[in-house]
Amino acid sequence: MPPRDDLAARTGALFLYPFRTRDPRTGKWYRARYKAELYEIAARYAEWEIVGPPEIRHPIGAAFSPWR
């Protein structure tokens, strides 16, 4: 299986990871309320870790139209 970043680039899928990070004030770990891609997590937080498998979202290629 190719690395996830390569797979995401080829298929256009989003790999969104649940993660936790450390509170800078108290030093306690807390679970984030959202899932994000690895590069977004790394850019925003100094200390973090992945806590579960990724949620994979595939593009559908169509837009919603209420008049259709």
C-alpha cells in the first residue's frame, strides 16, 4: 500500500485524523473536538498525537441542486 499522502494526492480523498494535544497552560492532554489532516495538525500544534484511525472522505464529483 502506498503512503497515505501519495494515496490522497492520487485519489483526491481526505484523510481526517482524530487527535489529542496538550493544553499549554495546564499541561494536560485533551482530545480535539474535530478531525484534521496531518499537515494542518502539525502546523497548528507543537505537541500532538493521533488517537485513532483516519476518516476517509472521497469527493463525489457532483454538486447538490434543489431544482433537479
